[in-house]
Amino acid sequence: MAERGSGAAARLGASAGVDQTAVRRANLARVLDEVRRGEVVSRADIATSSGLTKATVSSLAAELIDRGLIRETGLRRDGAVGRPGRSLELDGGGITALGLEINSQYLAARGTDLAGRVIVERRLGFDAMRADPETTLDRLAAIAREAVTELSGTGSSFLAGIAVAVPGLVDAETGRVRYAPNLEWRSIPIAEALRERLGDDVPIVVDNEANLSALAELHSMPQPPADLVYLTGEAGVGAGLITGGRLLRGAGGFTGEIGHVPVDLDGQVCGCGRRGCLETKIGLPAVLRAAAPDLADQDVDPQEQAHALRQRAEDGGPEAMAGFDEVGRWLGIGVSVLVNLLNPEVVVLGGYLGTVAPYLVPAAMRELRERSVAGDAAVCRITASTYGFSAAVRGASSIVIEEIFRDPLRIPAAEKAAG
Amino acid sequence: MAERGSGAAARLGASAGVDQTAVRRANLARVLDEVRRGEVVSRADIATSSGLTKATVSSLAAELIDRGLIRETGLRRDGAVGRPGRSLELDGGGITALGLEINSQYLAARGTDLAGRVIVERRLGFDAMRADPETTLDRLAAIAREAVTELSGTGSSFLAGIAVAVPGLVDAETGRVRYAPNLEWRSIPIAEALRERLGDDVPIVVDNEANLSALAELHSMPQPPADLVYLTGEAGVGAGLITGGRLLRGAGGFTGEIGHVPVDLDGQVCGCGRRGCLETKIGLPAVLRAAAPDLADQDVDPQEQAHALRQRAEDGGPEAMAGFDEVGRWLGIGVSVLVNLLNPEVVVLGGYLGTVAPYLVPAAMRELRERSVAGDAAVCRITASTYGFSAAVRGASSIVIEEIFRDPLRIPAAEKAAG
DNA sequence: GCTATTAGTTTTGCCGCCGTACTTATTGGA
DNA sequence: TCCAATAAGTACGGCGGCAAAACTAATAGC
């Protein structure tokens, strides 16, 4: 038995009775999803695996083809008797999505088509802390415009949306950044600002960098788990939480703030003014102090610091190894909090934590195994990010694509040729 | 834009294409929900508030009446011009649900009808730790049988399901208790055992006590929030987490285990063997030691201890007040972890924490406000449980009822009179 | 008793899935 | 070469279910 009632829908108050277009929508999504995840699929395959009839699948496939989402490739000749199936695959070359990222060190853009093929990729070093928000947004809009041009370059294409990743607390409903410590931004209406600069014919959404990275990592897996935690570490430490297959957003969108969970009340003073926050134990500055003191205090790109740190680990100096072991233990303590509360299937380490993951995970796993209340049943694996520092932009572009997979009707049908 | 794709459904693999009965189901649920939450509602009211047409609502209402879920009461005479509406209200006198609870100190049962009217209520002191699981389940089954008889006593009624609350880690999929520390149970297949004893014509589900309490508290609110945390304190400390309107279950169902989050690594040794778990700070034994040392170490019902403790607080002795202040601070630290990670709208204190809530909340709120990373925007209210120690059984019976509200088609339609 | 107003039902139409029958394309054996 | 056998995909009728509009029903106010 499940929980809640018609819940969220009902609380939205008025409007929105369900009609059969909802059925169509769900089944279109179902077929599209089936095409995406199978390498070679025929209508008949989809019919058996989805429980829909062949006739219905035919009609759904025809509509998806009409909207440019899938296409027929050749016949499937596998030597079996009977009429060979006509295999379907993702089309979507004309359907594009743009992801943007604002980071304290750089601005980035990534444009893909429906199948995830990268069409544009830009990354521009930019010190957002020295520039004011207006200037930063001007630069970002300029990059976005270039990217949009390139996306539409190869013929008539449909830009489905733009998503922006920001390192801070974001109100995803309104697309406003409430507070971004590394940028020193407070209450900046990003979505609105970009709509002013780019026009409002394309939907623009804004979300937290950790949330989007979590989605990117989720979709990088062959069998995406329903419960995943993405833990990112740079200057600060944050988490993107996916539970029950969806992002956990909470009442105001302020979730995953694990950096300031107190783990050692007598520990060092944190930037937030309190003592012993997890960040003071596993944040990049802390690790540099512990494992490579000579690299600390340099005002360089965290990504470069992470690589230097990894180099140090590979060299295997005793100081570095002891430092990593210590940090790994604290990481395990932090992860154990997440595991005991959320019971994820996997914890993905991003940012610098991902870069040096091999040197942290053993100690972390030891600590985690010891601290898991539910015992081995709840102990999950801890893996390094597959996308590293590009996870956030990837998440941004993929969230746009995923929305199409959730509701294929967003893509307009091809116009009927007259006469 | 939303996250994930067709996600969960797709991962379930085969079967389940969506057809129009899904639409019917959703709209029946919508209408039923509307009737439940409005005091007086006519079909026309529902049509305007739901966006469905009057004709559709009429048809839906007729079906709900046919299934005995709602009924027409008189006309609505409010002096307005026009034909008066025929008001609808919940019927469901013939539809019943049974909640059971296994606690280390007692066994309980609670049977209600669809509208939540209590028909049976039993509570039997029982020391489950001294009895073995078989005996306990025999006793529980006996109570359940009595309750079922009483439920069906008043004419032909339909028992929609049985739910069991257990203080421990539960695999809700299979209805098996994996580990219940206070009962010293390991891997007991509760659902199966009850099906053997009661027959398997009624669906039986098993869930964690904190989860069910969280649902009970959620439904006790006039405007149920989408994100709520229920924090229970007796011997141990646990949480039931509701996010996005649904229970957060995690990969294996082991969520909300906040009792052993380390908050003071140099603190006292906990029952789990580690130091400074939250439980050692705000568990009932700890509080008794801090605020009323003379009450500690007594092997009595926690509920009585809680009341004695509250009495102590009302008397206002300085020792007690200082103790409560200290515990309140640690409670605030624990809650801050939940708030920074999950950003709930409200935290409900259950168990003894609810009993003495007024004496803990001020200090806890102070600590929380100071530790909320997102500032005041994320600070939530902390309230005392409305149901106290009966929340779990209530949750158990209500989860059965809620499932009907989610899918009214579970209730069979009235048989057509022949000829 | 007539009109305006609001509630609820009936009718018709359309959408979308299902079941069945049919067409198409292939293998393999006579 | 031709004819099963087999499987893929399509065409068509049927039915469930919602929408829109027309219609009937019940009330207040004049």
C-alpha cells in the first residue's frame, strides 16, 4: 500500500482534471523510453515489453516519428523466421537543449540534441567573484547566444529549453538564486535576467549545481538507481539527493546542505562561524592542509588543485597517505549520516572528492560499514563521479532532455504539407 | 522542468501500459478527495474546483455512491437563488480498516471506517521482549480476530486491509522485520505469519512505527504539508520522513535512522558501541538522567516516565529546567541536520519528546535558527505530536484508508439486483 | 405565475486503447 | 518453385471515458 492521497495534485488547488491526453502522454513517453534504452527495438518488441497492443504501439510510434523524436532504421535481419521487424531508434537531431553553468571560476555552456550528442561545448575562465552579477549575466547570455546559433546552425532545429546550474541555494520555482556564498550573490533572479537578455520564447530553469550533477550522474548509469546521493566537494561541500527516482527538493528547495552538519563540536572554526562542520574536515582547503600543506593557501582553480592533490597521492608520500586516510574517515562519517537517513543505493563523489576518490574510499567504507545502523543491508557503494567537474553543465542540458522524455508532447508535430 | 523520466514505472520492466481506467481512477480519487476535504460539497462545486465538467463529475459521483464511498445528504439550502445543490459527504460506514501495533510494552489495535470513525480500539500491556515472536504474533492475531469481528459486527462490511506498525527496520515490500532492537527480533516475516493466522483474503502490510506515525501526523493537519519530519523519542530515537508528499523509503526501506548520528564524538558510549550518538543526548534515558535522575533506571512504561517527566517540568524545579534546556539544545542540533538535508516544512515531535515538547522547543528553535544554512528561509516550525503515543496505530489504520482514497476502485461496486 | 439563476442529466462527439482480422515479409521444407 | 509456418505491422470496429452543449429541475425574487 502506498502513502498519501492524490496529494500534490490536490494541493495545487483548482483545475487539472485528468483526461485521455494524459494517457496518450504517458504511453508516448513509455514507447520513447523503450526506444532509448534498447539498442535495437521493433514495434513488436515494445508491444510485448510494455503490455500495449501492437496496434497501439504502431500509432504511438507513428506520432513519435511525426514529431521527429524517433526514426525507422533498416529492417532487422537476424535470420529468424517470420517477417523481420523494422527497428526504431532515437532521432532528435533537430531537437536541442542548452545547459549553462555559473561557477566562481568559469562560465560554461553545453548544447546537445535529443540523443545526447554534444553539438556545442564552451568553457570560459571567468572570475565571477570580482565581477558583479549584471556583468556575469551579460557574459553568460553572450555565451548562450553563441551556443544557440551553433545549435540551430545545422538546419531547422527546435530548442526545447535552457537550464542553468548555480553553486548556491536556488528557488527552482522562480529561478532565483537566494544565496550563493562562493559568488557572494544574494537574491538574484537569474531566470528573469536571462529571459530579458535572450527573449522569453524558450523555457529557462535554474537549479542548484549539486542537484543537476546528481541527475547527470544518475543518467550516466546503465540502470539508474531510484535512490542516489551526489556529494560534491570543492571549497564547500554539498549534496544532491535523489530519492524515489526524483530530486528531493524540500519545502523551499534548500536540501542537501550537508557541509555544515556538525561532526566535531570541538573542531576547527568553519567559515560559517560554528565549529567542526563537515566542511572543515573534508572541504578542499582542509584536505590540502592535511595531505599537501604546501599546495594550500594558493588562490588557484580548485580543479587544478584537485589534480595536484591526486598527483601527490599517486606519488604515495607518507604524509599524503596519512592525510587521505584521515579525510577518508571523516568522509565516511559524513556519508554514514546520509546513509542512515536516506538509505541510498549509491553515493557518487564529485568535485575534488571524485578526483581523489580511490585514496579516500577505503577508509570511508570502513567507517561507513561500522556506522550503518541497518548493518550491511544498508551499506551502499561509494563511487567516483563519471563526469568530474563537468557534471553540473551536463546535468543542466540533460534535465531539459529528460523533460522531453517525460512529456514528448512538448515537441510540436511536423506541419502537414498542404494539398 | 521535472526530473527523471518515466523512471520507476519503466524500471519495473514489463507490463502495465496506461489505459483509460487510469484516468477514471485518478478522477474518482480526485472527486472523493474533494468530498473529504470540503465540509459541504455539491457536484457543481467539485466541477468548478476540479476543472472537470458537471457531467463527468455526476458520473464519477454516481460510481462512488454505488461503491459506498460517498452518499447524498439533503439539499443545500443557503438562500441563494437557483436550484440548490445536493450535498455529498463521505459514507464508507461499511468500509473498514484495521491498524495493529507491536510495541515492546504493549500490543494495540484500532479499527476505523472510511471516514476515520473509530469502531474498535484495544490496547493490551504485553512484554514482547520476554515472550518469543511466535507467542507475540499469536496474541496479536487473537486481538486482530476480535477486532475484525467487531468491525464486521454492524452489518455487512468490507475490510479493506490490515497494517502493522513495528518498532524496527522493516522491509515493507515483503512485510518482514529485519531488525527490531527493542524487541530483539531479527528477520521475522510478520506479514506472512499473520496471513497464516488470519487467512490471506485481506491485504496485510507492515511498516516502521516512525513511518506510520509520520503519516498519522501528516493527515491530522488541515493542510498536509508535502515535506514533514516526524521525530520520535523513547528508548531510541528515530524519524519518519515525508518528502514531496510521500514516505521516503530509500533503497531498502532503512531511512530515518537519526538516533546514531554522531553529534559529540567525545560523548558517552551509546548502546550501539560508538560515542556521542544523538540518542545518548536526547533519548529518554539520557533525559531522565539530565532532568530527573531519580526517575531513571526504572523499568517502567516509557509513557508513564514521560508523564512523570512532564510533571517535573511543570513543577519547574531548577534542575529539571536546566536539564530540559540542555536536551533542547541537542534536539536543535539533531533537527538542524534534518532541516539542512531535507528542508521540511514542519518537524513533529512524537513519543516522550512530544509530551515534554513545550520545555524543549524554545532551546531547540534557538539552536536551529543558528544552524540553518539557508537562514530563516529554511527554518521550520517544531510542533508536538497531536496523537502522542497512539500515533503509530493511527498511522497503521490510516494508511489502509489512504490507499482507498488513492484508488477508490479497490472497493467493489454494489452487486446489481437481479431482474 | 413568470423570469433569472443555478444544479444536475442526457446526448452527441471525439480521443485513445483493445481485440480481431488482415496484409506483408521472411524462413524453410516439399 | 511453391507453399506452409511464423512473425511484424496495419485496418477496423468496439468500448470506456471526458467534453460540450442542450435540456430538465428546483429554487429566489418579483
